[in-house]
Amino acid sequence: MQRIAVIGYGAVARYLADQRGDDFEIGAVIARPGREAAAQDMFAGVPVVTGIDALPDGLDVVVACAGHGGLRAHGAATLAAGLPLITVSIGALADRGLQTALTGAALAGGVRLYLASGAIGALDALSAAAAGAPGALQEVHYTGRKPPAGWVGSPAGARLDLSALSEPATHFEGSARECALLYPKNANVAASVALAGLGFDATQARLIADPTITRNIHEVTARGDFGDFTFTIAGKGLVDNPKSSALTAMSVLRAIRNRAAPVVLA
């Protein structure tokens, strides 16, 4: 059985708590200073700490479930301490400095940073095409559609009147790096697509506020010597927190289980 530590205690962490059983247990939770009691209420009987240096011994992996801030605060220290790290906050790696720091810490600690696939699929085909000879993968485009309410609090609000839309409206077009930096709470999928394929700067992204839909819709199109494909998914949210993608939480669970599985789909 694997013993994991969880950074944060939001919707994804709660999902993992509900799924723990014979294959893994939660051995510790990392919370922000002053929030220990709230984390303890959710994870009764599990030690709650505020930093990597206070984690108990015997852990197998740490799972970052506290967004970009949690990865920035604890990611490098986790890896440097020799603890593998799983995260879905992939958009944070659009910051070149953070990506360099995490890569260096993983090398120093002799462990890996695992990027869970999150709310998107087809990354296996995309990364396979990217692994081919130069030119095997030539173009990658990502389009993200959400209902207008899903963009509240993002830069979309400065570009569109989200409350008055009657038809789909594009509020961002550019590179996946620009997308992830401008929309840190909404662009982890764009970052996942970029890292699986052509990289942050060569991957094109478009974000749309669409009043005609009720789910978040992600689309990836790719073309190259391998052929071409289009992948579309209309994701549902977690039952207890519709703002969090159910598939994102499931992808973290898969990443945990894959670490101990005797046979893994590569």
C-alpha cells in the first residue's frame, strides 16, 4: 500500500480521501499556516503540517492539489527532499523560472514530477507524435469553451460583458504560454496539451465564452506526418464541487495507482 501526502484540502483532495482504500492511504496533509483546523476537519486522524520539512517518514509520493500557489510553495522542496510529486497544476510550468526550479529539484532529489493529464484526453497520441522524427508533429491547436459564468474572475471579464452574451465569443487567442500565464485558474488543459506536443510557444490556444453550453468543452486538433486528429470532451464537474473537473480528480487517482501497478499503459 502506498502512503501519500496531499498538498491542500479542496475538491480534488476530498475526492482522493473518498477513494483511499487497499491501494493507498493518506499519511499527511499540508495546509497553509492558520488553516490547519479546517484541513483536520476534513482528514480526521491524519497529521496536518504546514511544510515539507514537517512531513512524517515513510511517505511514497506527494500529491499537489492546491493549485498553482501550492505547487509554487511546496513543489521544489518536495522534489529536492527525494519525494516524487504528482500535480495537475500544469499551467504553472508556463513560468520558465518555476519549470527550471522544479526540474532542477527533481534531478537533485533523484525523483520525478508527474504531470497528471487532468481534464483532457488524447495526450498519449499527441506525445507519441511529438516523439517521432522532426516534422512528425507540425500543428497543435487547443480550444477551450466554457459557459460565461465559468470565466468570471478571469481576464475574460475585461474583454466581454459575460452577463449579456447571447452567442459564443472568443476572448483569447495566442500561444499556450500566454494562455496559461493570463488564465492560471482556467488554462491547465492548454499547458497539458503544450507539454505533450510542440511546447508552450508553438501550441496555439483559443478561449471562448459560450452561453449555449452548460459544460466545459475542450478540443484538441493536431496535424503532422503521423496523420491528423481531433479530440473533443465535454466534461462534468465533481458532484460536491461542480467547478472542479471530475476527470481531473480521476486522472490524479490514476497517476497514484500507476506508480504501483505491475502493468501500465504508456
